[in-house]
Amino acid sequence: FFEHPGYALSDPKSWAGKSLELAGDELTPLQLCEVFSQAQGGMPVKLNRPPQWPMWFLSRDLWRIMNFFSTKGYSADVTKCRQLFPGLHTMKSFLEATGWADTSRTYEQGIRFDYGKPGGK
């Protein structure tokens, strides 16, 4: 689903010691719900944000993840990423490419990255 998975490896001198947050889209949680809803044919997708504090007791790792997303989050430069990697998907195109709108597929079948290609359905 991404045309350049080994890009940094193909030019190691240019990328040595560097990091780049990759993103093909930047959506709010409500926008994500809308995109998922559209991919599912308009089925309502609701945002559910459980409180973070119980995670402190249940799973410190999950609490750290939730805390990261609610306080800092990622800061990828989507425009720069799209210039460097024109094949990056938006969330909508990712859902289309991986068959999320195919109602005949089940959750257990997982994501198919060859969806829509010959022999991939």
C-alpha cells in the first residue's frame, strides 16, 4: 500500500541519523469517525473516549499511549511527507485499498494490503 517502503534504505547516507514521522493524512478523531462511516456505507461510527485514569491501574503501557495521544501526539509534516513520498495514502484511500468497505469481509479476515489487485480479493 506504500510504493516506497525501502526508500531510506536505498539512500542510507542521506538518512543516517535522521528520523521522519510519516503521515499521509492528519485527521481529528471526529474526522476519522466520518471517514470510517463513509467507508462502511454510511453506518454511524461514534467516538468513544474512555477515561484515562483507570488505565494507570490496568495497563501502564496503555495509559502511556493514551496520555501521549491526548497531550503530545505526532507532529508529522504531511505536506513534506507527500512531497517526499507521493504514494502515501490518505485515511480514505487506505480504507479503500485495504477493503474496509467490503461488507462480505469479516473482522477475522483482517486487513488485505493486496486488496483490489489481481488475485487479491
